Amino acid sequence: MVYLVLAEFIPEALAVGANLKGGGHRELVGGVIAGITLMLPLVVV
């Protein structure tokens, strides 16, 4: 699963966000942080 994300989704996200200010890197990092934050409660359960 991690390989799929690294090999497919991250390069595609950077390509889609290439026209944004900063190349979409800030949005990608923000999305990763939001995803991790939202998944943390599942670790507790």
C-alpha cells in the first residue's frame, strides 16, 4: 500500500498541482498531515 502511494499518487498529485504557487508541495504536505491526523484515532481504537 505504501509503495502504491509513493509510486502513483504522490507523482500524480505533484503533476496536478504543478500550476499552483509553490508547485503544489504545500498542499500535498497539508493533505498528508490532515490524513495522518484524521487516522490517529483509529490507532487508539
